[in-house]
Amino acid sequence: MQRRHVIKSIALGFGGLITVPAWANNWSQATLSYKKFLSGGQEIILAEVMDTIIPETATPGAKSLGVDKLIQKIVSDCRGKAAETKLAESLNKIDALAMKNKGNSFVSLTAPERLELLKNIQASDDADMKAVVDNLKSMTIDGYMKSEFFMTTYTDYEFAPARFYGCVPVKA
């Protein structure tokens, strides 16, 4: 009776090993679904903030890699309703500061003006806004470094890095 149980377990294990790579290889930016909690204007502001932090040069920027969507997914799935509300309010404050200081919305500013505005927020006395910009900055960098582009281009990423070299001598 135990032999049948063992054989069944081995068969299920092999079945799982066969299906996991196919399942994981089907992930893409298009299949990344997230709960939309930001308005259309706030999504655009978030994308532009990401693009200001890591702009597009010879390599893709954070905006073109979809880091803004990843951040929305992380906030909605892992941080709760309070974080969603705080992020939405913070994006509105960033836009209001752009209107106040530069006379234009954040999206309409040039890249140097956006960068200057974000640096001014970090240098200001408003601890909440400093924390928001620092948090957005760290999440942008983290999301960019975990993107498929970065992992395959700049690191030696392998989907399953399990190698066994039987002919290598063991040093004692």
C-alpha cells in the first residue's frame, strides 16, 4: 500500500515540475493585473515621477518598463487601503506644488524642472512629503532592478540556476 502512495507522490511531483516553467514563462507586463485605485491623472503623474527618477536614455526608463504599474500592484496588494489613499493624496500634492512653484502641472514640466521640484521636496521641512518621495524613489529603483530587462541585460540571471558539475574536484 505504501508503494502506491510513493509512486503517486513522485508522479505528482514530476507533473508539477513540468508545468511550473510553462506557467512562469507566461508572465509579462501585459498579464500584470492590479486593482486601479488611482485616477487617470494620478496614474500619469506617478508614471512621470518614475520617468524623472529613472529617465529613458540609451536604455529603457522606469516608465517604459512599467514600473509605475508594479508600484500600484505592490501598494494595492501589500500595503493596504491607507497606503493607497496616502499615495493618491501625495501625487495630488506633488501636482499642486508644481502648479504653485512652476505655474504648470507636474506632467507639463520639463524633465529638469521635474527633477528640481522633487529635489526641493526632499530638501523641504515637510517630513511627510520627504518620506513619500524617498519611498517612491526606493520603490522605483527596486522595481527597475527587478524588471526583466535589467535582470537579463545586467545580471547573470538564470530561471533555474541549479548546476551540478560532477567532474569538479572538491577542495577540502
